[in-house]
Amino acid sequence: MTPAARQLSFTRYLIIAMLLILIPIIVFISFIDYTDVEQTQVENSQILRKQTERSIVLSISLVDAGLKAFDDSLTEEMREGFVPFLAEYERAGSDPAEMDLAAVKAELGGIMDLYVINESGVIEYTTCEPDRGLDFSTIPYFYEYITDLRQNGSFAADRIVNEMSTGELRKYAYMPTPDRRYLLELGLAESEFQQYRSILKYSDTVAALIALNPNVENLRIFNWRGKQVTNVTVPGEEHRHAMVLQAYEQKQDLETVNETTGDVIRFIFVDLTSPEYASDLSLIVEMAYSTRFAAAQLNRLLLTHTFIAVIAVLFAVGLTAIAAHRVTQPIRRIADDVDTIAGGDLDHAVGATGGAEFVRLERSINTMVAALKTHIDRLTAAEQREREHSERLEEQVLERTADLQKSNEKVNLYLDIMTHDIGNANNVAGLYADHLLSEVAGEPEEAYVQNIRKGLQKSSQILKNVNTIRQIRESRLPLTSLALDPVIRSEIGHYSCAAIRYAGTDACVLADDLISVIFTNLLGNAVKFGGDGVRITIRVEDQGDTVTVTVEDTGPGIPDGMKETLFDRLSRGETKASGSGLGLYICKMLVERYGGRIWAGDRVPGRPEEGAAFRFTLRRGGPAA
């Protein structure tokens, strides 16, 4: 099967394109709708939770108001009970040890227990043995209340509360002794009012409210001691008990979240304190919210949206297939006619298929085919002329290439003659300069002769650099693996008078015989520009696939403004010892020929005045032969 036959038809492309548009839109709409419903459900759940909690707090407050009214109905009975209690205190000479508390209890019908609380807040004498020695100073707010009552108050009735030792409900009342040394206390037994008070229960009141919120898993009510008012047991009792006490101490709502399930436990502080009573009847409502109901609703919602989205996609697929087939039918007919024309039958006309746009297309194709036949004839004639012109052009190119080759050979011949003759002339002039230097040694003319000698040396170096550049440009030899250590040591030998430090290396690099020119120029520059006593260091570092070579000196360094242009052709330094400007240019040409790069820096980073550092990279080669 040919590649053209394996390509999809335009109808299928159109179906795929339409589906790529419709399906994301359907999915996006479903997702937006699902997200909106999910957000609404979360918000409704939060609103329902807040309403439930407010209703529970209100219900507990209403129940507490009813209980308070019942508790107050017993206050007068408690007040009358202190008449014989105080009389017995007077009879005993204000000495509680001499009081007959059992007789007073019997006189009161045996329904009230008697307590004598000393200045330290300890029950010193009582008819209720479990409470003897009970220390109220461990309850700061209560101890402060009864101390103020003993010192400054009179009769005071308390609410019905749980007795600390037995947990039974009792109605308490207090009366300070006339000498303010003790606080007398009466406690009405639970059996006297339990049948009436049990009509009002916190748990019964809030049960109906909890049933309206399906997210509430369980509810418990605790008093200030952390004792449960309701009778429900749930896992994690110790942790939850600590949270109850913490909520009471901080007098604020607390919340914990199960990171795994997302369940929330709320500890709601219901403030039932009253300045009229000693006891704090505030409660902590523990409400456990489960995410199971909400998750089940979201799952049902997700399934519903997924089902609707699938149905919509299937409907879109069918509708798209029908529409694409109808739209592409004229195109298929035109394609069949064009295939016939492409087969070589240029006289075949594209038939009309209906539709204004397609009629225009058919006319355009027929016009194009007619024009194509005319152009083919013209192109055939033009091709023949072009072929003849190309043949003549090739002959001219060959002739010009031969001429350029001859000119290049002449240039190289002239350059060889010039460098050879100038070099010989420089050598002869150098010999005469050396002879003349020995003749004028110690004379004022010695400086002039030295300058002549330096000029001849510079001229020889220029010829050498020109010859090196020509070798680099004309060399076509492949790079080979060379051992770097012999090259470096050979070049160091040319500067036996210089202080050069080099630790050696076993690295091999890809280069040719001209690599020594790099070290010749870099070491020569370091010696020439470094001044007296310059110290030179050569380091070779293995960088994996590359080798980095550093040549640094302790000379005057290179200003930052010159480092970027230092390797440009004919770029020269600013000192009197500056050369022709070709040495570093040659170094750059060679390093780049070897596939590396070269740059100038500071021996000490950021301090150019402490010496220069030239670094260049070379590609690592295999072991040298």
C-alpha cells in the first residue's frame, strides 16, 4: 500500500476535527456543571452544619433555662435548712468539732447533707464521708467564689450539679458563719428532685436536630470535668477527652480533621456561666461529621454526569459522521475528476456537483488545467534552452576554476620566494647586527644596534606567523591523537631561563604538529610581558571528553576592556613590548581547528593586576601510538 493510500480521507479528517471540538466542549460543560453542583453541595453542607450547631447551642440554652427555673424552685427550701445549721454552730460555741451534724441532718428530714468548709477551701466536717477532705482550692474559680462569699457574702444557692466524689446530682447552698471563719454548705440529695428534673434532658432536645443533618455521625455532651452527659462511646476516647478539656479551658470551639477520611470532629463550647451561681455549668458539645454521605452523593452525581456526557458524545459522533459525509460528497467527486486529470488526461473536464462555492472551484480547476497544458509546452521548450545554457555554464566554471588554481599557485610561489628571501636577508642583517653589537659594546650607539636587532627579530617572527597561518589554512591533514606532555616539555625547554612550573600530564588530545605553536606563543607572551622575575604555571585538567589547559603568569595582567578583543587579528597590547598582533590570533585559529575554544582571564579572579591566565580546551584523544 502506498503512503497516499494509507492517509485518512478528508471525511475522516473532518469527523475527527469536529469531534476534537465537540468532545472537549461536552466534557468541559459537564465538568463545569459537576464542579458547580459540587461547590453548591459543599456550601450547603457548611450552611447546614452552622445551622445545626446554632440550633443545638440554642436548644441547650433553652433546656438550661428550664433546668435553672427548676433549680431556683428549691432555693427557699435550702435557705430554711440553714436555720438549725446556724443554731447548732452557735450552740457548739463556734467550734465545728463540737457540732452534732448528724442530729441536724435528722432534723432536716435526712434529705440534706451538711458540710463545713474552712478558710483553706477544704471540707473539714461533713455528714457525707466521701466528700470529707475535698479541697476546693484545686478549682480556682470556685475557690475564689466561696472565699468571697465567706468573707463578704450571705446566703447563696447554687445550681444542681454533679457531686465530685460520687457523681450524683445535688442542689447546693452556702451560708457564711457569723464570725466569717467557716462557710456552711447544704447539699440536697438527688432522690428529692430526680423524677421532676429528668423531664428535661439535653440529649433528647438535640436528637431531633441531629436527625435533620445526615452528615452528623454522632453527638456527645460533656461537662466542665470532661464527664459525658450523654451515654455514647466512640473510638479515640483519650484524644477526644483531651480536646474536650482544652475547649473548656480555652472557652472556644475546636476542630480536628482526619487527613485520611476527611471526617471532621467539632468541639463546641456552650457558655452557661452565670455570676449568680458558684458552679460553671458550661458544656462542650462534641459533633462528629462524616464525609460518607456527601461522598456518596458526589459519586452518584459523578455517575450521572458521566452517563450524560457519554450519551452526548455518542450523539455528537453520529451527527458529525452524517454531517461530514454530506459536506465532503462534492469534494470526493472533484477528487475523482482530478485523479483522472493527474493520470495524464488533460482533456477531461471536472463536472458540476452543485453548490456555488464548488461550481467556482470546478471552473477554476478547468481553467487551471487549460493553462497548465499551455505552460507545459512552454516549460518543455524552456527546459531545452536551460539544459544547453547549463552545459555552457559548466564549461565556463571549469575554465574559471583552472584559472583560480593557477593564480593561487602563483601567489603561493611569490609568498614562498618573499618569505625565503626576506628571511635570508634578515639572517644576514642579524649577523651584521651581532657583529656591530660586539664592536660598539659599551658605546652610546649600542642601544641603536639593539633596536635594529630587535626589529630584525620581529620581522622574522612576522614571517614565521604568516607561514603558520598559511599552513593552518591550507592544511587538510586529519587530526590525530597526540600525547600532550612531550609537546609542553619541549616548549618549556626553549625558555630555560624562565621560572616555569609544570606537574606533567598523561592526557592525549586530537591535534596535529602545529599544536606546539600555541604553547610557543603563550609562553613567549608570558616571558615577554611578565617582566623580571615572572613565574609561569602550566596546568592540564581532565574534564571528561575535553582537556582544559591553563597558562598563567604573575605579570602585570590584562585589563578587562582588552580581554574580549585580544584574539582578534592584528590586535595589539598597549605596552612597548607589544608584538605584531598575530600570535594570539594564530592560537585561536589552531584551537578552533582542533574543536576547542580559548579565552583570557585573571590568575586571581577579579584581580587582573595580579597576573593573566590563558585557558583553552582540546578534545580528548585515545591513547597515543
